[in-house]
Amino acid sequence: MPDKDRILVFTTSALIGNPYVLTDEKLYPNAHIVVSTATLGKLDRFGKEQGGTTERAFRSRMVAEAIAKLHHSGHFLKENDHPVYTGCKTFELLDADRKNQHENLDADGYNESSHGRFALMVALDVKKAHPEAEVTLVVDKDYDSVIPIRAHRCGLKFEYVLPMPYVGYTGFTKIWVSDKVFASICGLTEHTKMAMSYVLAWNEEMGGYTKTDGLKANQYLQVLNGSSQRIVRVVKQGNGFSVVGTACDSWKPLGVAPKSSTQKMLLDALHLSPKDKERYVIGLGPGGCGKTYLALAAAMELQDKKIVKNIVYVRVLKESDETMGYLPGNPDEKGDPYYQPLYQNLQKLVGSDDVDYIMKMYNIKAMPVNFVRGITFDDTFVIFDEAQNANVEQMKSVSSRLGENSSLVVLGDISQIDAYGTSSTMNQFGNGLVHALNTMKGEEPVFVVGLDTVDIVRSKISRLVAEKQ
């Protein structure tokens, strides 16, 4: 055991709740992390559930891969070996000593098969072996409800695992290039290509840092040269990649101009053409950053130019925390309160308060997610708004409705999930939006754009709230 003041023992649920605790040294600096060997079996079992398609399966495999990397890199402690430091922390797998009897551990029928038993036993073993150290059991707030009580009875400190900010795939990265390459990139159009190897070779010469591993189709690159910048898109070419220009500097649907680099990327992703009508676009970002506004502007412009015939706006009819009870009227009238964001954006885009006229003129239909089953959307631009409130089955239901010459735009903010308590799978990292991102990113017809608080255009207060809360 390393000579450190703070030792953290993680339950399986805590690791799954934040898979980055083993790889991001900023989360728990100067701490030694301990995991029960029983966790390995659980990770293997969870990683295979429902064919490995659930969010828990995805995160379980992330944790297992992190442990495997620590092992193969030599940052893995074995029994009496001296600790190997990985950044600001060390890591260790320990088996619970079943010969040790811990007072109050078996109270109230808390037996060996109980959830989190081995993590708690390991924590108590570590505390017994190192009474001078600060040993803390790290648990998940949602799934480890009983373990903190047991830990307290045994005189062991506990804390909840740190929430993980969204650090997943955002669909773009920055690179720095020389004057020569930048001049060439500025000459690119949507129909001209440049080999990625040429761009990155000059990037290395300039000494700029770029994470080039794992490039994906339709990933955007924000190319920087001094105070100038240009946006290009990565496309597959044979076994490698090339970059092409974008339409984001010239296309202004309904006169709407992007106000940030990532808004430009989103508009480019939404830019369909007569020869390219089938796209799957995922737009992530906080409320007020223009996701729905830009998607509607693009859809209405494309419908006006006869590139698409229909526009369908879909959302989950879910209340945030307090129920309104049963609403009167037909299905359209019942859904009316939930479609106010759609109506407000339409009024702003067209400059008219007559929403019915606007929807008829642009052939726009709003429907709840549970009404899409059995429908095939042909020649349709589908906008699935507030998709973070959809579960995995609802996301699959909407995604599988696309027919000929149709595109789906999935929009959402994973930090604003309504009615958490309605489903154990509905949380910041387990919902239909995150499932779509994890399973679809990197496929050729899929575009991902992650917006941030700097893109918020609603108001200064909205931006401040998104940053601080």
C-alpha cells in the first residue's frame, strides 16, 4: 500500500457512475484508488447485458478497459509490489479477506450476496491494515443506497462519487497549421479534398497539439493559424481520411447567420442537397445555444427549396418535476403546452404570430414520440427535440422510422433531464440521446456537433446559469 494520506475504495456502481475516475487524475488528485476484485466479474456481466447495448453495459466496458490499460502499462499493483504512480494517483485491486470479521457488517441480514458487500469488506480491511490513513468508501448516490448506512455503522467514512461532466465525443477538435497549409485549406470547397496526412504533417512542424487518434467520419476540424481560423470536415477516403470545405460560411437559411464556430458546424451538418438527403445529425448543448432554432431554419429553407417535402417535430411529452394532471382535448391539444418552444421559434423565424399558417405553409407537423410507431417518414426532415428525455427504446423507435430521402436531427441537453425518478435508466449518462451518440458516432451518414455555454445566445443570464449551475 502506498505511503499516501488518502485511500479511496470504489464500489462497482461508483465506477460505472463515473468511468473516468481511473483515468482522469484531476478527479481525485493525490489519492490511492482501491477496487475489489469482485468488481471484475460484475463488470464482465454488466458489459454483456442485452447484447452490450445498454448504457450500463457501455460504461462497464469503459471501466474494464481502463483497468486493463493500467495492467498492461505496468500501473497495476499486485499484492506486495511497490506502488507505481499513474499521474497523481496509484491504483490497486484487492480481494476481500473473508477471515476478517467486521463488527456490525452482518446486521439486519446484510449477507455475502448483498449489493456492494465486497467493496465494503475491502474498505474495512484497508482501514484495519492502515489505521493512520484516511480511508473512504466511494459510492453511487442512486444505486448504493444501503452501503453508506453499513459503512457508518462500521465507523467508515463514505462519500458519493463525483458527477462526471460530459466529456464524450463532441464532433470537432482544434488543429494548428502553417501559413502554407492554411492558405490551401482556405481554398477548399464542399467538393474539393485535401489529404489528412498533409494537414497533420504541417501541424507537427508547427508544434501545435492535436489529438489525431480515433478520427471519425464527418468530424469537424477548427483549423487555426494565428488569429485566423477555418472549419473543415473529415471524410473517409479509402483506408484513410481527407478533409473537405464546408457550407457554413455561405449558407444562411432563412437569413439566419451562425454566431459561433460550433453553430457554423451545426449548420453545415444540416445542409442537405438534392444528392445528399439522408443524414443523422446529433446536436448536443445547453439550453439557449440555438440548436432548435438553427434546425428549424435549415428545415424550412430546405422545404422551401423542395429538397425535403415534410418537416416533423417530435418530442417526449414529459414534465419536469410537477405533474399538470390530465389535460383536456384531443391529442394535438394535449400536446400544445409542450410545443411552445416550436411555436416561439417559428414565430421568430417568419416574423408572424400565425403559427397555424406557418406550419401549413412549410408542411410542419408536431407529434409526441409515442405516436411515431408504425410510421415511415419519406422525404422528411425529422427533428427530435429534447431527446435527453427519451429512453433508449424511444430513441430506437424514432430513428428506425426514417424512409427514403429523409434525415433525422437529434437535439438535447444531457444536463436537463426531466423527471429523473420515472426510470432507473434515465440519468445524465443513461438516456436515448447518449445512447444514440455512443452507438452512431463515426458512421458515414452521422454528424455530431457539441455546443457549449459560449454558444448560448438566449441571454447573458442564461449563459451565466449554464456555466455556474
